Amino acid sequence: MNEVHILIISNTIDFTTDYVCLELHRRNANYLRINRDEFQKYEVFFNVLHCSLTIRLGDEHYLLHPNTLKAVYYRAPIYLRDIYKPNLPVEEQLYRTQWTAFIRNLTVFDSALWVNNPDATFRAENKILQLIVAKNIGLPCPNTIVTNSNNVEIDEKKDYIVKSLDSAVLRLEDKEAFVYSNRVKGGEIKNSHLNLAPIILQDYISPKIDIRVTVIGHTVYAVRILKEGKGVEGDWRTYKSDIDFIPFLLPDNVSGNCVSLVKALGLSFGGIDLIESDGNFFFIEVNPTGEWAWLVNAANLKIFNGICDYLEGINV
């Protein structure tokens, strides 16, 4: 029976997790990776009263127990955002819902370090909560309204940012569509019909430079996002090329507030979006399951080292 010290929950095509596993392997760490798209390959036996889980994979048996399981790296969605898919077979519906529930129940291993605990992730994904917590910690935030009405006091000549309250992945005929943040005039908002669903309406900050901050424990990685040496107008994610990610050190107070924000939300990891404008740093949002793998090559940031340190109890 193999005792597991670090459990990795991911997907076979998740290259972000590959970085972590390769580094754990280099360190000769005791870990087990299970993939959500391969659950049918595993036999699981959870002794509820003893709070012990045995996973059988072929001839190998792995034991997870509160006394020996030290950490869990959870790379899986909390919300299933592909509800637009029609006519899912009953077997697929059962597979998704019941395995998701099984993994969610692994939070009974509450003495382990989680990156991140799905209960905390579920709560932290709420953008209204994020902004309130950030403001209370001391991170400035743009003036923000959540509404489904155009009967709001806004300047029709002023620019605003409109974005979805949750990540919006839609189906348009046979293609997926993702709703980005959009820069619009107040007059356009006044003439729009918003009653169908609430939106986030924020003051547009200009000039601006987008900052991506990745926090793991007490370690902070930050990059400025530039196009031809300047800040990007609108949502930088709409640009497919010519974007540079330049590492830099945040001011100590901003860095400390980012660490405090992640901790206050019950997380150990967070991908934070800030805007730098005239020497000020404004909080936009935090993603508890944010991507970071592209920064390994684009900015030479070894974020996987920070994650592996945390999973091994270093810099907790």
C-alpha cells in the first residue's frame, strides 16, 4: 500500500498541472495525480467512519489518510459552465455530477494544505464579495455597480467597463463564445436593454497598465502587460499577439495587500488582476483557479516552484 502525501486532482490535458508534477517528480516528492477525465480507470474505496480513501489503479494501491496526506492541488472547476451542451447521455450526466460530488467531499481532509479548497473557491469566485474584501483590506477599487437597469446615474459621454457577473461561456450555433470585458460610452448604456441579466458596470480607468499578480502562500509574482511598450486599451485578452509580459516588483504595501486578500478569501492561491494608473494600483478581480502556465515561457516566471514549495509545507 502506497501512502500518498500530496494529491493532485486535474485533467490529462492540463499542461499547467504538468509543470507542477514535473517539479514534484524532480524533487522526489511523494504524490499521486488523478485526472477527472479518467475516473473510470480508478477504483475508489472510502471508509467513511475511518476517513480513509484507497485508490486502486491496476496493481497499485494508494492510501489517503488524514495522518499522512499533507496537501492537495485541486485543478478542477467548481461551476460546470458548459450547460449549453444539449442532449448529454444519462451516463455522462451521472459521471459529471457524481464524480464532482465525490471530489468535493474530499474536503473532509481538512488538515491538509489545499491549493485551493473547493469550498473556499466557490465562495471566492463571487465578484461582489471580492471587491468588498479588497476594499476593506486597503486595495483601491473602481467605482462599481451591479445592475440590470439602465436607469443609473452615469455620464453619457464618459467611458465605462461592462463585464459579466460570472464567466460567460455561450453557444452560438456550432461555436463557443466567451464574453470579454467591453469599454462602452455611458450613452450606449443608457440606450441599452439590460433587464435580461445583471452586469458589472465600472468606471473606466485611463491611462492604465494591466498587472497580473499570482499569489501562492506568501510568494508574489507580478507582470506588467504591455503592447509595443504601452498599456493596452480595453481587455488585453482580445489580443492574440504582440503582447509582452514584463516581470516587476510590486510596492511592498500592494504586494502585502494581495497576499492578505487571498488569505482573507480562504485561499492559498489566486490570480489577481490589477490596473496601474498614475502610480496607483486598483483591484479589478481575483481568479481562484487562474491560469499561470503561459507566464513560465512568456515571462520566465517559475510559478510551479512556488506551488510545489507550498505543497511541501514551505512558505505556508
